[in-house]
Amino acid sequence: MRAPFFALVLMLAGVAQAQPAADAPAHPLFPRPPESTRLPNGLTVVSVPWSTPGIVAYYTLVRVGSRDEVEAGHSGFAHLFEHMMFRGTEAMPGPQYEERIQALGADNNAYTTRDFTLYTLTAPSTSLAEIVAIEAERFQRLHYDEDVFRTETGAVQGEYAKNASHPFLPMWEAMSEIAFSRHTYGHTTMGYLRDVCVMPTRFEYSQRFFRRFYTPDDTTLVVVGDVEHAELVRLAREAYGSWRGRRDRPRLPTEAEPREGGRRHLVWEAPTPPRVWVGYRGPSFDGGQARGPRRERALRTTAALEIAKALAFAEPSPLYQRLVVEERKLLELSSWTNDFTRDPGLFLVTSVMTPGEEAPAYDAIAEAIQGALTEIGEGRTPAERIEAVRSNLRYGLLTEVQTPSDVADLLARFAAAGGSVTALDEYLAALAAVTPEEIAEAARTYLVPARRFVVSLGERRESDGPRPEPAPLCPDPAPAGGAR
């Protein structure tokens, strides 16, 4: 991912939200609600006017992530295509694409998650017509040869090595593996190392992957800023209208409900503070795109668990104040907020311990986390605390949307989890309506030891055995040839 250089332009343009027109419908977060149009080929075009004259954020959401990597030996391809999509087409090779983007004064980037890949671009609104044409070209006609493919897979191996030098990646790998034995959430977005090592031999498979998942019917353009919806739709029809294809729907393995949780400890060879992560297998964001009352109940459960995170682990919480501020057993305590997934995922709590804590403290931290969640499940949280947290969560979303890029990113993330940009509105409604009883019920149902997975990490001790010899990332050279 490249460092953005457009931030200064945004600051100079001003980022205050526009005041809604007298006849404009109200929206909980935006001056005007998003407008959405679905083209005949399935492409969804969304726009939100924002008070940044001369600036537009052009985000392309493709709902493909590591979740879709069901074939054994082929994890990591959704992330790989975050890289490959910058390699250009026959008519506009990668270097020419970058030159044109920079000549427009634009900033582009991308990132990949379990459920989606998001391509981000911020540019002057006067360049919108050319931006639409450029982006339509690469999404319909991506082209690369085997040499380019090998170069990019080598870059992915380098990225893996860099990420593996920090405790985050091995801890996330371990947590994913013990929490999911069948579902593809069991491997990270980077993919298994063994698959990353043989990725250079998967050229033909990569081309099939592109045809299977980069299709208009599961792609959404989210354009925010100085934009007119009718004009945007006209440009999109002209540039993307001939795009064809239907997304592949791989059969995902069903994960059994957990019954006893799991535990794993990792030994770290370099100096680092000890760490403890606690994850609970939770529900999907919207009940698997359920409809009617079932979807509403699922969204209220999601909102209830978000409130539980803040009640238990935000800075004002009793647990945070005790472990971080008073006893100083922890340097950090946090939870992954707004980490919504299409399928049942993880309610994750992370902590960094004070250096020098002994191994038994791992279990003590995990039990302290469990105790805070059990108390919520018992319904002992004062109503005024719940209301304060509810207001703070909504205010947090308001402060999160200060620029067109902020708005586009937020809408894209909710559309990825809930299937439509209206998912944000539905979630906000659920957050406002969920009751203290529903919060306690969600905690009793999901935040219990039987659904708990713990990963700890600490420096090597004598009892851990001798230090292993350093080994190359991929010990065996990748064989020549095409995909299996």
C-alpha cells in the first residue's frame, strides 16, 4: 500500500460537512442519503454529495476476500490481486496507468480483508470522466504475463516476511486456525506461508481467479464528494456497460458451533512484551443476509456485541482502568470494533502485557477479560453506562466521516458485510434500538468460555527448549511450470 499524498489537498479544500438543503431527506450521518443505481450488468453505482468542492473519492468495492479461497493450496489470491490490479492492461500498461493517475493529481491505493477488496482513489472532480474510463479499463481488461506475475508474487512473499517479523501476523494466524477448523476464515488474508511460497507457480490459476471473482454483479462503485449522481451513472454506463460476467459462488465449508474453545502459546525469538489475545466465536453481521425480522434481530445482536466491547474494554471501563491505569499489568487493552463479517466471525480482544510478567499471568489476563464479559451477561451494567456507550459509538461514526474518502470507506465496508449501502442505515437503527436485555443476552450467548479461544505470545524461556536455527522464508525453490 502506498502512502497517500492527497491529504494536504483535502485539508486545503476543507472537510466540513455540507448543510442539507431544505428539501433534502435527513440521514443519521450524512447531509444527504446515498443514491444508488444498479446497471443492467449488475454493477452498483453509489454516490454521496459532500462539501469538498473540486474533490471526489472514487472507491471500487469487489466482494472477494480470503473467505472465497476454498481450494486447498491456493490461499492468498484475493490479496495477490490487490497487487495485480495495478499491473494495467494491454492498452494501458501498469507504468502508464500510474503516470496518468499522478498526472491527474490523484492518490490511489487498495486493501484486502476476509470478505472484500477495496480499491481507493481520490482525485480532482474535474477528472471524474477520465477516472471512470481509466478504472473501467483495468477492471474489465486486466492483463499481465507470467514474468510480471512472478515478480508480483515475489513482492507478496516479501510482504509476508515483513509482516511475520511482528507478533501480529503469527498471533492472527494462530487465532484463525484454532477458532476455525473448516471455514476459510481459518486462514488469514495473507494466506498460508506454504501457499505463498508456491504462488509463483500458479499463473494459470490466477487468470481463472480474476475471471471468477472480478465481475460487475458483485462490484460497487462508491463515489463521494463533488459529484452529480445522474452524470456519474451516465459515465458508468458508457465505460462499464459492456462488462460481462457472473461471480463464482464457491461452496464454503460449514463451521460447527464451538463447544470447548481452544488455547495456543507462541514463542517469540526477539525481545517483545508478552501478549494475550482472546477471541469469541460470534455471529455474522446480518445473519447471512437474512430478510425481515430475522435480519433485524441479527443486526441488533451485532449492535449489542459492539456495545459490550465498549462497556468492557474502552478506556473508561473498570477493567481498563484497573489493568492499564491502576495495576499497570497491561500496556494496551483493546477490542476490534466495527470488525463485521459476512459469516460468523470473531469478537476479538487484544492486550499487551507489561514486560517481565510471568507465564501464569497469561491465564489471569484471559480470566479478567472473561469476568468483565460475564458481568455484562448477568445484566448488572447500569443503564446510564449503556446509554453513554451507545451515544459514544454513534458519535464515533460521526467523527469518522470527515472527508470524502472516510465516507466512501465506511459505506464500502458496510456494503461488503451487509450486501448493500443500506446496511449502514440498518445498523444505525439497530444500534439505537437494542435494549439492555438484548445486550446481556448476546453476552450470555456468545461471550462464554465454551466459545473462547486464547492465543498468548512471549519471549523464549529455558523451558521452551533450544533456539531454532534461522531458516529461509521459502526453503525450497518454487518449481517451474504452470498451475496444478
